[in-house]
Amino acid sequence: MSEFTDAARNLTERLRDLFPATPLQQNAYLSQKYGADIWLKREDLSPVRSYKIRGAFNAMRKVRDTDPDQTLFVAASAGNHAQGVAFNCAHFGVNGVIFMPVTTPRQKVDKTRAFGGVHVEIRLIGDYFDETLQVAKEFCAAEGGHFLAPFDDPDVIEGQASVAVEMMAELPGVPDLVVLPVGGGGLSSGVKRYLEENAPGVPLMLVEPKGGASLSGALKAGEPVTLPWVDSFVDGASVARIGQSTWEVLKDVPPDRVLLVPEDRVCATILEMLNVEGIVLEPAGALSLDVLPTLAADIRGKRVVCVTSGGNFDFERLPEVKERAQRYSGVKKYLILRMPQRPGALRDFLDLLGPDDDIARFEYLKKSARNFGSVLIGIETVAEENFAALFARLDAAEFTYRDITNDQLLAELLI
């Protein structure tokens, strides 16, 4: 048994003082849908609704074991890492100062405060995470605290490996494939190392959000690179730069074993799991399930484990998630329509709508000419192909229109 395997297994036993092993559940719905034996490792059911509690526990308990006088821990996070650190501060009875961006949703701030109680102080600093992180590190150095990194730390990687320890202990046999998300790389590094040592030959499929593909960028460059821009929608996995420690574990991953997920598509997966299975997943937690259609031909008849890494979903985001899912699936579109300024013109347009077409938004933008005006129209329907028929009728009626659904600039300005 290697030192890493031994440490991961010992840690897993110590975690039982904190919470029971998260369930590994065979999912009948997904198994039937894809003709495979699909299991979900439900990290969304940990006490803080994500796997982050594991790495934070391991890093903190190692400090406490070697330096019991260290009672100040510092972290910077806008989400799951903050909650994991707060929970562990209360567990160990130590003080934590957690820096969060000013823009962090109130729900996440309140949950972090609830987990930490009197042991945690939250400081809202900076509009962007990089600002928050810099202030947190400066404070930590000045006060002599211990900084708890969210992923770029060997102790954190070792802690996240406990996901694989539990998975292999609970699964009735060796998996044919393990699918898990990648953000900074802590979870994927820990699982990869443990499986390589204890189940060699089990393939991994790693999944990144398209707007935060830091591992893909590093694999392409041959070293960690900082992405010039990150889409923060999949906030639990949108990282601008893969960690150095995690890169050392992941640098030999073949590029074709890393899949990218469009942010709008993962919204459809979130809604599917909520409506069909009653499982609440945050965007990062749904990444491993979102790629199943892409893998469908390869996984038929095989045993697949998908790690659902988190369930900290703010239901105030549900309208946005539904909107993005509809746009991705093609059942909702936005048009700018050139509307004649004459009596009956609106009625002529409405008569062209099909029986399943519904106007979700109607807004006059401006009168662009004496006899015409521009109108923003949002239309929902039940099947994507209905739009082809509608556009054909609009063309035949000589209406001038522009589909701006996928025009990012106009959509941000008008929708």
C-alpha cells in the first residue's frame, strides 16, 4: 500500500467523526435512458452539500496535529470552499476568517455564517475573486494564520481522494468509467491518484465548463495558463488557472479525456434532474451528468460512476436556468421584428403564430422609420422544429426579422 493510499484511507475513517459516507446510488432513470449501469456518488448530500468539506478537514486536522497552537485559519471563497472551511472551524473549535467577494449571493454568505457560527468571521472584500484572494493572503501573513487553499494543496488533494475510497468500498465491482468535474483540479487529482494505485485501468472522463476550461488550456500549452476570461455561471468549477499541485497529477491526462460543457446546456441537465429525479444540483454538480448524451454510444452496457459534486443551488437562479435551458434546446427564441406602423399589422403577425407558439416577451424598442418600428419579441414553443415553420410563414408574409437568440452582445443588451 502506498503512502498516498494509506493516508487517504486513514483520512476516510477520521471523516466518520464528521459525517457518514455520502451515498453511492444506482440511478434507474439514467441507467434505462442510456442502457448502462449508472451510479451517482452524491457529494451533494454532504453536510455542506459539496465535497469541499473533505479537503478542508484534512488540511485543517494536519495543521492541528502538528501545531495545536495554531488557532487562526484564513480562506478566500465565493461558495463551497467557504462553507467547508466554516463547518470545520466549528468542528475543531478554531477561529476562521473567510474573505468573500462583495458580489457573493446573500444565500451563500448566510450559509457560511450558519455553518461557522461564533467561530467564523466573514469579510466581504472586492468585486472580483482575485481582489478577495489577495486581501485574504495579506491578512493571513500579517496575522500569522494558516491559509486554507481551495484546491492547490497536497493535503486538500489527499482529502478529496476520500471520495474514491468511499466509492470503491460501496460499488459492487470495478467501474468501467468514472466521470467527474474539474475546476481547480483538487477532486479530479485526488480521485485519479487513488484509482491509479487501487484500480489501475479504470478510465476517467473529466468535464469542464466551456467558459472555464483551465485544464484544457494547460494541456494545450503544456503548463498551467491563466485564462483571459472566465464565465462564472458554473461557479463551482469556473477557475481561471489550474493549480500547480493538481497539474502535476493531471498533466498526463489525454486531451480527448476532457470534455467541455456549454453553460446553457448544463441548465437543461439541472432541470431534468430536478423535475424527473427530485435531485437538486448546482451547475458544477451537474457537469458529470451533462456529458452522458455525448458518451451514450460508448457507455452502453457498462458500469459508470458520475460524481455529483455539489448541490448548493440558489433557487432565485431558477428562472435564469430555465431561460438558458430553453434557449439551448431551441424552444425559445428572441427576434427583433420590423413592424409596419399601420392598423392591423400586429394582428397579421399574431395570425402567423402556430398553435403551440406563445409570446413570452413583447417590447417596442424604437420607431426606426416613419412607417416601421423595431420590436423585441420572445417566443416559446414546445418543439424546436416549430420555429422553422414559423420563420417560413414570416418570410412568405415578407416580415423582416432578425434572430438574436445566440447573439451574445445583443442578448446582453436587450434580453
